[in-house]
Amino acid sequence: MKQVIMGNHALSYGAMLSRVQVIAAYPITPQTQVVELLSEICADKRLDAEFVKVESEHSALAASMGASAVGARVFTATSSQGLALMHEIIHWTVGARLPIVLGNINRAMGPPWSIWTEQNDSLSERDTGCIQFYAQNNQEVLDTVIQAFKVSERVFLPSMVILDAFVLSHTSELVDVPEQKLVDEYLPPFAPKYKLDVNEPHTFGGLTGPDGYYELRYKINEAMEEAKEVIKETGKEFGEKFGREYGLVEAYRMDDAETVLVTSATIASTARVAIDELRKEGKKVGLLRVRVFRPFPSEEIRELLSGRKKVALIDRNISFGHGGIFAQEIKSALYNYKDTPPIWGYIIGLGGRDVTVNDIKGIINDTIESDKPEKDIIWKGVRL
Amino acid sequence: MKLTIPQEELVTSGHLACQGCGGALCMRYALKALGKNTIVDIPACCWSVIDGPFPHSSLRIPLFHTAFETAASVASGIRAGLDALGKKDINVLAWAGDGGTFDIGIQALSGAVERNDDIIYICYDNEAYMNTGIQRSSATPYGAWTTTTPVKHFKKMAKKDMVKIMAAHRIPYTATSSVAYPEDFIKKVEKAKKIKGTKFIHILSPCPPGWKSQPEDTIKLARLAVSTCIFPIYEVENGEKYTINKVIKNPRPVKEYLGRQGRFRHLKEKDIEQIQENVIESYRELLKKANIEEEIHIKEG
């Protein structure tokens, strides 16, 4: 059924349709509507789930772990400072191989206080082993929650479904909310082989020396590698069932593109308009949207970027002292390979500053007109 | 003679506790009371090591090792998960040391108690961060030496009163116990098992390496802690009804307890007098709460 819903409610409906059994969450702007709607959904029994109203994000994820470890399907949601507080437990969730799905609203970190969008919160969790999906619209938010459970429960790693603060979280869009019956056919109940079970007692996470730990990390990386295939497979299967297919990346007007713009999340939606307008002017430009950041789709990116003339990268995030984080990742994916194009790394829209079609067109035109990248970081629109 | 303590052993031999470890005995007794139908989570504490390195485990029940400050929150999650799956009759035990309870885990514990989540939280208290090598915690008593409260600057603050904090939450059941009184401890765990909501049991657990005491003195010290009134054993129901399980009319002098531990060796006579005074004052306050009118006199010699 088509409904006009905000991004936060797309997360809630995604969790509801996935028939989550336990929710543990703590409120933070701009995530609050996610848990408010889920509270209502649980209260009026549209969803038969236990909702643990914890006293912090740290406890939200810790309680999620306990519930997941006994074999329940678990959802939580947070943003920014809340995600940073969860950081330790994200590592623990990965090490314990618990397939929890976490909705994160991208919000800038303080100080100074900011509630607007920026990707530094989730990108700071880059090396935890949590799968990361960046959504570009509310439909994708809802669809990705359902897919994330399927992926996580196959590879036993948690997933983060990420959306921009306000641009998606509080913006209403037309969303096709799928029928429960179809979702049930797509997503079977969670039935882990190993769990906390009094009839078959096991110890989880016991002290492990150097002779064992190394192999356990190898296994996590192996699961991440496997996740690439599983994401593609489940995204395709989703398309067959619901008519909307998803992959690791999305290519737009790339066939003969000489200059490619690479970006993620809602900037990609805006960029599509910019690409269309530039195409009308006869410029051979295309767009590559990175949907999944972990595992990183290196092969797909290499395939789509090698042989191109130029690449412009837009990052709504910054690794201080080095540059945009997607830019770094893409550069490292291309290194050691042939026919790699030069990359212009632009930083834009930090702390929720608007990113317009004209901004993006400007970036692409600057890239076309420039011979080579003069600096590692190109600040777009900084007012000093 | 009729045995009052269940015979089934759910803690196996081969665990890694130090000689004379009170904490190992505490777990053994607690699991005797709770039985096999129990899931436990353990945050960073001595028991993270005692349980045994992977792939070994000395517990015969499912165990989830977790991060330092999450004993209560993980237990809440385990309970929620079990409820969601319709497995409501399983005991959920959070098992933490004093650092994980009094200090870094107090927020999560307070949250669980306020929500009245149906879990049993047991704190085995060895009065310092023993697993990291004897650093002070807020459970370290006044006067004690630790590596972070060296002799010249021994701990000048009193031990945090955790049971009082729990009672202020109007927790359905909270109690103290001592490893020298297994029947008392087991009875309390069995009682906790039958009560719905959050239960908090605080058990004193001597630590020979940390207290600089003899391993063979563990039980003696745990008993002296009670008979000197330094660690009275009592219970509080719904935050209001105080029951002292072992009323001490003639407390032993505290010096008998302190003198057997190297961690108090530096104390001067006046320090010991001060501790003695504080102990009696606290005990009088407790008697009052339990509505017991009793004159107490220290039993010398």
C-alpha cells in the first residue's frame, strides 16, 4: 500500500514488517519518531515484540545483544552521539556474531551542538565489522531494513541502515509499504544454530589467546566478503518479489560517461538532477552511487571507474588531516590497478549545509575544466 | 544429617581462580541455588578469567561474556528475548564484580532496576579492581591500601552503600550475604528466584592476593566481616522492609578483621578507632531500620 511517510517511520515500518521480536532503544534527535512509532505499534499489538526502554544507547545495544544471543530478532535505532556511545558494543556485537539491525540517522557530532546531517558518526564505525547501507530515499530505507535482516542473519554480522538527518528522517515521501504476507515469504523467521540455550549450554566470548583470536578475525572478514554476494543476491530477490532491485552500487547514465561523479545517500538523489541537466548541455557525465560502504564494493567500483577520464567525489564527511572518507576508500580500491582516473575529492554540506543541484553541477564543471587535482581536499563553499 | 545445600555442581573443577578465592565459591553456591535452568552474563571481572580460556568453560550453564558496564543491560536483553520467545521460566543471572557494579555498570544497573526487569543481579564484592591488579573501586573500604591508594594516601572515602542505593529504587528484593554463610546465601538466591522483578544480592568475597591475606583465612575473614558488623547480612524487601538475618549483639572488635589483612597493615591506632566508631554507628542505623531495639557492646578478647 502506498503511503506518505517520513524516513524515520520508514525505519519503524521496516522493523515492524520484519517482525522484530525485541526492540531496545533510547531517544535522540533526529531519531525519536522511529522509537515513538514503534512504541505505538507494540502497544496496539500490530507487532508482538518486547520493547526495552533503556537508559542509554550503550544499554540499548547491550540489551539488543542479550536478546539476539537467545535467538530473538532485534532492532535498535540511534544517531550521532548515541552511535558514538554504542561504539564499544558495536565491536562486541560483531565479535559475538549477532545479526542485529540498527537504524542510524546521520547527524553531525558535537561540539558545537548540531542536529543536522553529516556522515562522520557512522563512518567512525568503519572498522567495527558492522555492515553499512546508505539510503537515498525513504522507500530504500524501508526496503533496506528488511533486506538487512536477511543479509545479517545469513552472515552473522550486524547491519546499519543509514539515512540523512532531516533530509530523509523528517521528510515525507511516497513509499510503497509492502504486504506482510510478501515480507514473510521473503524473510523467514530467525533461527540461529548457536544461541544461549539451557538445554545445550555454550559459553560465548570467553578469553581467547593469540592462538585462536586471529582465526576468529579472519572469519569475520570472510563473513564480510560473503556479505557482498549475499547483498547482491538478496537485493535481486527483493526486486523479483517487490519490483525494486538493489545492489552494492548504482550506476546512472554511466555508459559513455567520461567524467563520473561518485557520492552516497541523498546527495546522490540531487546529483541525478544535476547529471540530467549537464547531459542536456552535451556533457558526458554519469553518477556512481555507493549504497553499501561495508563491505566495500571495490570490484564494482573498479569496473565502473577504470578507463574514465575523471572522477569527482563528493563527501559529506571528513577525516581530519586526510580528506573525504569515501574518497580515501575509492582511491585505495583503485590503487594497484590499471587505467585508473584521477580523483578530485570535494567536501561539502558538513553539519547539514544544503547541497543543491547547482553546487553539484559546479563541482562537476570544475572537475571537467581542471587539468589535475591540485589538492587532496577541495572544500566547496567554505566561507572564511 | 539432612543436607540443605543442593548437591548438583554446576561449576566444574579446572577453573582458573586463585587459591582461596571467595568469588569461585560464590558462583558455586549461587548456581546450586539457581540450577541448570539459568542463563548468566558476566562482564569484565575476575570471573571473565576464572571461567577458563577458550575453548574451555567451567560453567555448565549458558554463559555470555560481555563488556564491563553491561551486566545489567545484557541481562535485561536476555530476559526480553526469552519473553519474546515464550521461554518465561528461565532464570536470568547477571554476575559482576564490585567495579562492574558500584562504578562503571551502575547506570545500566539503575536502569534495569527502575524498569524492574525480571533478573537476578549478584555482585561478588572483593572490594577493588582485583582482576586488573588491585586498584581502588568505590567498594574499597575506608583505610584500605590498593595500588592506586598507596599506604601514604590510603583510601579516605567510605565504601559506597550499594544496598541502600538499590533500596532507594524500591527494588522488590535486595540482600547482602557473606561467603562464610553458604546456607544464608543459597536461601537468598532461592528466594530471589521466586520473586518477580529485579533482585540484587551483594556478597562479600575475600580476595587473598588483593587483601594480602592467607588463602586459608578466606572463610574466617568473611565470617569476621559479619561478626564485627563491618558487613552485616540482611535483606530489604520493596525498599522498605529490613530484616537482619544475623543480629550481632556483641560485635567482635574490627581490629580482629583488619589485623589479618595486609591491606590495612599501615593503619594507626586512631584510624582503627575511627573505623570501629563508624562501623558501630552504621550498624545502629541498620538496627533502627529493622526495628530492632538492641544495645550493642563490643566483645573484647
